[in-house]
Amino acid sequence: MAAAFTATPVKACTTVVDGKKATTDGSTLVARNEDVGAWSKHFYVHQATSNDPTTYVSEDNVFKTSLPKTALRYPDGEQVNGQWIFGENGVSFSDKNEIWYMEIGSGHTWAAVRVPDNKYAVIPNQMVIGKLNLKDSKNYMASTNLVKKVKAWSQRSSWLAM
């Protein structure tokens, strides 16, 4: 019985977004918890560059991709031992009328979904945008190279087929 009331620490950053018709007062809400604990968080912005093309190799899995010569400005998390960690692959944009949720793959490829006014979303610590209807620009957006990149990644990476 004591085990049922014992708190177990978990790593589970979570974002919650509520459309304006999903709240009692008609406001949009965006909230996020942090699982790493009480430590100073630093928000970095990598400036746009025009360097030579480079290759990104993930430290966590077999993912590898070429990055374009011209890179846009993008947010990032912390740097530890020269490796950027805690990248901000999930970003919420909100005003009093609407909420958009965007996920960034490699800083150059992205997808965004408008949260319906009468819905809410609980977004775990991972990428969750699945299907996109890019013909519906009122509710979906993506970088121009997204479809091409996904096809190329899926052909090269057997881990995507799991």
C-alpha cells in the first residue's frame, strides 16, 4: 500500500494547449512543465548562416542528414561538452485567437498544425505531428522540403520502418 503513495520521479516534459472554445473564458492557453529539475535554463538562438553545407549526425540514434548551405535562425536548448542538447523540436505560437504547434526536424525542416478552437492537446516529450494535409493551409504548414526529406530519410534509414 505504501508503494501506491510513493512519488516516482520521471522524465516527462509535457506541453498542454487549449483552443479558445475549449476554455470556459474563451482564452487560448499554452503551458509546459520541465522535467530536468531546478536548474537555470538558457535559451539560445542560432543565427542564420551562409556557410558551406554540413552534415548533422544524431548522438542518440542512427539519424544522419545533410544540412543546406543557407540556414535559417532557430532556437535551441543547452550545450554540454560541445554538444547541443534539449533542442526545441516542439514550439507553440499563440495569441488570443489561435494556437499553432510546430515541430522542427534538424532546424531546416518543419511542420506546424493549428490547434482547433474547440480542442486541446497534451503533447509529450517527443514529436507527435503525424498526418499533414498541406492543401489545407488554414490548418497546416510545412517547410517546402519536408515531403522530399521524409521520403529520403525513410529510404536511407531502416530504423524509420520499425
